[in-house]
Amino acid sequence: MAIEFTNRRHVVAAARVAFEAHVEGRPVWCSVSLDALNDSFGNTGTSARDLIQSFEANRPKIEAAARDALEKNGGQSVELETRDLD
């Protein structure tokens, strides 16, 4: 399955960072929760800027977890939680 992550990302309601992947050329939105950023990467801030900084600092690990989830679920949207990043 061809999966490519773009540079589109933003903070959404429920304290999540949403980020875009292309799966077989089709855009699919993924997200990672505030709790996952806190638990897995030591994030302590709650502002949009804090969340984006934590996401960017840990982007390779987050994208790897999203890639695994996308491959398992056939390329459907993914909402990463702490358990997905362990």
C-alpha cells in the first residue's frame, strides 16, 4: 500500500493534531491525541503551538505508528492514542 504523508497538519477540537496522508493517492486524515503526545513524548503544553511543536519534534515516530495503523485498517482514517505509540 503506497502511503505518503503531506505537510498539512493542524490542531483540532478535543486537543488533537490532525495530519494528512495520501493512501494510494487518496487523501486520508489521521490524528494524534493530546494524551498520546503527553504520555509518549513528554509534552506538557496545551496550546495549539505546543501541540504542533510536539508533533513536529516526534513526527517520524507518529507517522510510523500511523503508517502501521493505515496498513492494518485498509487505509481508513486513524486516531492515534497512547497505546498506538508504545
